[in-house]
Amino acid sequence: MTDSTARPGLLERLAAGPVVCAEGYLFEIERRGYLTAGAFVPEAVLDHPEAVAALHRDFLHAGSDVMLAFTYYAHREKLRVIGKEGVLEELNRTALRLAREAAGEGAALVAGNLCNSNIYVEGDGASARDVRAMFDEQVGWAVDEGVDFIVAETISFVGEALLALEAIKASGLPAVINLAIHRDPRTRERLSVAEAGRRLEDAGADVVGLNCARGPASMLPLLAPLCEAVSCHVAALPVAYRTGEQEPTFQSLSDPRCACLPEGRPFPTALDPFTCNRYEIAEFAGAARALGVSYLGVCCGASPHHIRSMAEALGRNPPGSRYSPDMSAHSYFGTSDKVSAAYREFAREL
Ligand SMILES: [Zn+2]
């Protein structure tokens, strides 16, 4: 079990400075070949735990302060859709243990993870009860496995986010509540992000924010009003893709330069040409931090190099920074006088 006396908890860390949380396990594990795009159920937790553990370690090395249990879409509804409800608890507990083991290799916190249920219907009491029961069972396993706090993420109804928040608060653990905002820059109830943030803060959220769906460029404009509206901590974890005003979400991106897209759109398996570089992620981290955001990370599309650049932009020096770029010794572009002058001269011909 985690020893809460040995390491500062989430709220203590946030009071002292920014916290980095790597997300995007679903996309990265899919890209590495251990998970099926479409259903997007993290069966890799049971089928290839070594792959999940490796990604946790990569993110830890890159500077993530949080090991987020890979239980995204490991909920009853998703497992029902793929006919595997029988492994629901084993999947959750194994994912939580993998996160805890990795966290123990550094000084990271362990977070449980809830997400959009895909069955929530606004104003429908029966669906709210089903959703709450799904959240309650996942929170129960997370508490059992000794998490430090719980994240509810990629939820686009405030009503559904409040159900997740109530389930987490009942456990007594800190709650991070992150909304996913689609093309319409409001929740699915058509509430502004600021109003949504206020309602979640009023209901006891320790951190409120945005994650997934939008990339840095289209998430940043929503953060200023959110930071102004709440006094609790604010989170921002964009997807690592170049979204913009016209196509603000990664689902809405189009790629007219490619004629071989099986779905006719880049989402979810052909987003490669839109991937943000590490400098864009670092720039986002600085801009979001300047607005007052204190819980920062990257969601779908995140790779360890993004997390390392984000951590460095926030003044951190993670283990992976030992290998951060140093072009001075490059064979052609280097500035070291140990590099052949003739080769440096040839750089312009490359
Ligand atoms: Zn995401």
C-alpha cells in the first residue's frame, strides 16, 4: 500500500507548484500495437501488462508526477459492449497495481481514473443511477488498491461530471474533474466552461479543468475564463495535435493531402501529421501556467518527449532530461570545435 506519510499528496504538491500528469495511454498503447482502436478498451492491462508498465516507466522517466491507472474505458458499460464484463474487476485492479508499482520506482502519486460512461442521458434519473453505480464500483477498487487521488476525465456533461465527483468525494480522496469540450465551446448542456467550473468547484472538486478533444491551440482560449471563474486548482491536458479555430477538436481534423484514409478522416489512427512537436507542448505549458493552471499534462497523442518538454518548461529536471537535445556535437549542425569544420560547412547542402 502507498505510504501517505512519506510523500506529499496531490494538494500539498499543487500548493507548492505545478503538477505534471501524463495521459494518453490509450492512443500510445494502440500505436505500439497492443490495443484495438474503435472499442478502445484497455485489454492490454491483462494481455500485455509489460507494455502498460513500460509506458508508465517511460512517463515517469520523462517527468510525470502522477501514474494514472490505465482504467480509461475499463468500465462496466464498455466491457458489456465487447462482451467481457467478467474481467471488469480484474482489469481495474491490475491496472491500479501496475500504476502503483511504477509510481513506487520514483516519487510519483497514483491516481485512479474514471471517464465518460457513454450512457448518461441529461435529465434521466435511471441513467444517472446506472452511471453512478459504474463510478462507485471503480472508485471502490481504486480505494482498495491504495490510490492517492482520483481523476474523472473526458466527460462532456456537467451532470455526469457531478456524478463522478460525488462518487469520488464519498471516498474522501481528492478529486480532479476534467471536462472534454467538443466543437461547441460549451458543455453538452450548453453551459460555458466557466459556469461548469463554478458548479464543480461548488460541489467540492479539488481541481477542475479540461482534457482531451482539443489541442493546445484550441484549448488555451477556454482556460482564461475558467481560471477567472474558480478559486480551486485548474487542470489542462490537451491532445498533442494541431487543432485550430476551424477544426478545434482532434475528431474534426481533416487531411486533404491524404487519399488513403479508411474512415475518410484522420481520427483516430491517422493523426500522425498533426502531432505537436515538443516545443509546441512546452509553449502551451508556459502559457497555461501563466493563466494560473497548475495541473498540467498531455492527453491523446502524448509521447514521453512531450512530457519531458512540459516538465522542463515548468522548471523541472526529470531523469530523462539527462538526454535532452544538445545539438552542439551534431556532425553537421554542431557548434563544437571538435566537429569537422568541413562537415559543418556542408550543413547548408543537407
Ligand atoms: Zn485524450
